[in-house]
Amino acid sequence: MQELRLRQQMTLAPRLQQSVKLLQMSALEFTTAVELALASNPFLEEVEEQVPDPAQDAPEPTAPPVGDPSEPETPAGETTQVTLEPAATTPEYAGDYPVPSRGDGEDHDLSQWASAPVSMREKLSLELGNYRLGPRDRLLAEFIIDALDEDGYLRTPTASLCNALSADFTPPPDDSEWLAALRLVQQLDVPGLAARDLPECLALQLEAAPGIDASLRRLALDIVRGQIDRLAKNDVAGLRRALNCSDDALREACALIRNLDPKPGRRYDGQAPVYVVPDVFVDKWRSRWRVVPNRSAMPQARLHQVYADLFRRARLDDRSPMAQELQEARWLVRNVEQRYTTIQRVAEAIVKRQQTFFEYGEVALRPLMLKEVADDLDMHESTVSRATVSKYMVTPRGVFEFRHFFSRELATDSGGTCSAAAVRALIKELIEAEDPAMPLSDVALAQQLAANGIVLARRTVSKYRGQLRLPPAELRRAH
């Protein structure tokens, strides 16, 4: 019996698929992909010209600042400057900022290209960006990620997470929404993260482990879910009676469990530095911030015009294989240029909106969402997301991933807003300036933040302090 069904399906054209794939690559992945295309496609050749290193002294750009309609547009290939406009329309934290960074002409320290280790929360947030989620679901998942402790556990009840949500988050999430968000986070990166207790952590790892016999997996799951206390006491006889299994099967199951990681969040500590190739440089030239693409560190492909002309003049019986290669070469050249343009436009939008960060540091990082940049550039939010994952910029303050500049918004008692990253920076400054003999408790930190117009609950201050990996007051006290 035949049956007809009607369904909708969106199919991306090959060129668009290639464009999306290149955009979401890191600089190292992109370099590898272009070099492979240069080696395999006869219609591509590498550009011999060397682009001047933007880390060195560059001539003064002739292009006008971004967003200045009174001047002509930037010629193709010229360096683009980003003008730092006055304060944004969103009210900012009104406290005193540190002394601005020094002026123009500072040398770039290329040793800064070694980025800091990626933290557990950063890694999970990056993984979360690969999922197509609604704003509500994404926010709940981000709250769960922020609430994880150093071991990777979610020990905060969802009721407490509800209290941290803003008042305009309506309707309040129910248990099923929290559970769905939790299950999503548990699927990110390392199995076992976001577990609520040790049995759940071990069970998540057992369920995700490949190549395990089904009966052995079931026996190990029965142990961690119902007999974990007996396993801790090494009560082999009690386990055998409770599970009614053979000695050999019990021995294998216990060995399997003991090889699991009871603290999966700890594996993010002490990772080796990750060496990155930055996509753009951000520096100051005559009181203006500019964004320069780092083209010199990546291969430049262009169409091999001689071969293309010879192919067009040739009369072959079957031209389809070479015609396909010529078409793919044209696609690659266009998509590579489009990737550079998109990344630079996103970087310029970030610099324009985070101008205070470049002048004053972390404490001045303002709230920023992907949607704001997408609206500014008339792009889809998913395109901006791909252009910010694994993309890095070298700045006078260090090497930062684009995603570093996107932070959740917190309200202040004056009706303005500040970013969660700025609050963490303020907490760190307060702790660094405290009297070692009388360290500030989380309550005292909350009171000092309130004096600066930022009202947070004590548990939120504790969470942010934990994210900074700063011990509580009693452990910071000088003896």
C-alpha cells in the first residue's frame, strides 16, 4: 500500500552550506580547509602578496570612522576604524572606572596569543550555542550552567534558581521546563556534568560510555542508583545478595564504576594553554579604536585565471568533473571573502558597543546580547552566533574570544543595567582590596555592591565569587 505525505523541508544550496561551514570554523580549522582546497583544486592558487602585519606599526588609515554618514564609504581592502561614540542608550553602571589604558602606539605582546584555559562554564556555553533554542529555553540552560559548582554538580535547587530570575520572566518556569533544560545541559561536552548528586553523575557516564555490554551496563547502573553506599564500604557480599549476580559480573561492574570520574568539573582545571590564531587585531590609533583583520596568518586563495581561461576555450567530450571543480573554486573564493567581511563587521559592532571595556577593563563590560549585534548589522542571530564562536581578537588588554563580550544583563537600583561580567570584576576588585586580617564576607560584599547601586542576593554573590574561584572569607583570613 502506498501512502503520500506532504512535509516541509528546508535545503541549503551547496554554496550556502560551504559559507555556513567556513564561518563557524576557528582560524586554525579555516586555514586547514583552505590549504586542502588549494592542494586539491587546480583552479585555485595562493596569493603571493604578503599583507602587512597589523601588529606592527601601520600607516594611518584613510577610511572614515564607522557610522559617519558625512564621509565617503570605506574603499575595499582598506583598514576600517571604529569610532567610540558617547554612552549607549542603555543606562550603565555609574560607578568610578579605573584609569584608562595608555594611548596610541603600544607594541603588541605576541605571547598573549596563548589564551587562558577554557573554563567549564565557557565550554558549556559554547556548546549550547550550537543548539537552536528559543530565548526562554536558552536562558534557563544558561542559569543552570552558571549554577554548577567546581565539581560540575548542580547542587542549587531549581526553586532557588527561580528566585534569581528577573521579575519580567513570566510565566515562571515549571518543573518540567527546568528538567528539560537540565537534560540539555547534561548532554553538553563531558558526560556527568550538571548531575544533582553522585549516583546521577555516575549513571550519566555509564549511559554515555560506548562499547559496554548491555547486561554489564545494567548491573553497574543498579549499583550506582541503589547500592552506592555498599560499594563505598566495599560490601561485596551485600552487593551480591542485593543484586543476585555472579562474582565475576559483580567484579567487572565495580571495576567499571571505579574508573568513572566522580568530579567531572575538575578536569577543566590546569589545562594546558590553548594556542590560538586571532581573527582580528583591535588597537588604538590617534584616539580611535580600529579593527584590522588578521589575513596575513591565513592562506589567501584566488581563482587561477590562466587555467580558467584555458578550460573555457577547451572543447572536451565530458567537461562536468572539471566544470564542478571550477564552480567550487569560485564558491570558495567568494565565501572566504564573505567570512572575512562578516567576522570584521561583527568585531566592529562589538568594539563599538563595548567601548568602555577597551578603555577601563572588565568592570566596564556592558550587557550585550547576540540579538543586539544581529539587529545592528541586519544579520540573522544564528549568523552572528557562528561568527563569535572560536573567533579571537588581540587587544591591548589581552586575547579574548568574541563571546567574552556577551554577558547577561543585571538591573541596578537606579533603573540602569550592568553586566554579570562587570559584577564579577567588581567583586574581584573588592576582595583584592580587602584587609587580609578582616576579609569581606559574602554579606559584606553584597552590601558594598548595593552601595554602588547593584543589589544582589547573598547567594548570588557567593555564586559569582565561586565562579572567580575565590575562597570564602574564613579561608581568605590571614593567620
